Amino acid sequence: MRIRLLTVLRLTSEILALLLFVFLLKNKMLQLWLVIFGASILGSFLFGRFYCGWICPMETLFRPINWIYAKLKIKRFKTPKVLKNNVVRWGILALFLFLLVATKIFHLKINLLLYITVLSIAITLIFEEELWHKYLCPFGTILALSSRKSLFGLNIDKNSCALCNICQSKCPINVISKENSQMKINTRECLLCFKCTESCPKVSIKYTKLN
């Protein structure tokens, strides 16, 4: 019952956030979304990357894509090794910040948030989610930095964990690994999508205060 409630709450949060995003887009007020993101950065110092798993419109739009691909058993390409490095990650963030400042200084009518959203969908149609969430998304890079020492996050109870690897297979961005015969979550990269929690047969994964 608790897991089902968590799923409903997350889905409700995602839908409401997406509706707000569309409303702001339709009324040419999308820049206000940056205020929401700014508040999420502050919140991430305590609660982790909840924006990614509960608010981000891109993550919400990925849901139907993932559902369709799963039903049709369509496989996507894995993240190219050449992109798995911090140079790419920070380079894209620097480019994003440059374009954001440039649009303000030169009064360019470029809707960066809309273009980024469309780009994220295009990439996710071809590659697994890990590529966008972990290496290409400028918002994710910022939140990975701000949530580095977050007070709360998902944690796996080693005493009840069955080491079945189900959580590892369900994680969309591969942040769960086995270390010294124990499953661990990289909380800095974790989206807090709770897919691991929902799939754990032992209910060993809980959102709690981190050590």
C-alpha cells in the first residue's frame, strides 16, 4: 500500500508540474520555470534531486516513451563511452549558461527551455535514459553538484537486502552498483524516481537521512 501511494503521489506531482510547464509555455512565461528550478537547487542541498524525479517535465514526457518501447520490446542504444566523461558534461553546462546569458544580453527570442525539452525527447528516442539524465542535461549537472552532500536520500538496508540485483536492473541511469557484497546507490546522481524502491521485494530501499 505504501509503495502504491508513493507511485500515485509521484505521478500526480509529475502531471501537475507538466501542466504548469505547458501553461507557462502557452502564456510566454516559461522563464518563471527557472524560479522553480532555482528553488529546487536550494532544496537539493537537503533532499537530493527530487526535481528530476518528481517535477522535471522531461522526465514526465519520457514515461510514455518508455512504456511504448517496453510494450513493443524496442531496444535503445547504450550511452557511448566517449560521452561518459566530465568534460562533455561540464562543457554542455557551460554552453547552456553562455546561451542563457547571451539571450538576455542581446534580447534574443530563443526559448532555451523548449528547445532543451525537445532535444531531450529526441535523444531519449534513440538512446537509453542514462545519456540524457547523467551526461547531457544541464539541469541534472547542476543538481548533481548541489545535492552532492544532501542530508536525505535513498539508502539500501544491507541487513535485509537479498542482493537480487532487481533494483540495479530497474534504475534508469545505472547509479546502483554492488560494492563489497553490498548494493549501494550513488546518491549524487540518483534522480529519486523511486523505481528501485517500487521494485524491491524486500522493501530494503528507503528514503532516509544519510550518514
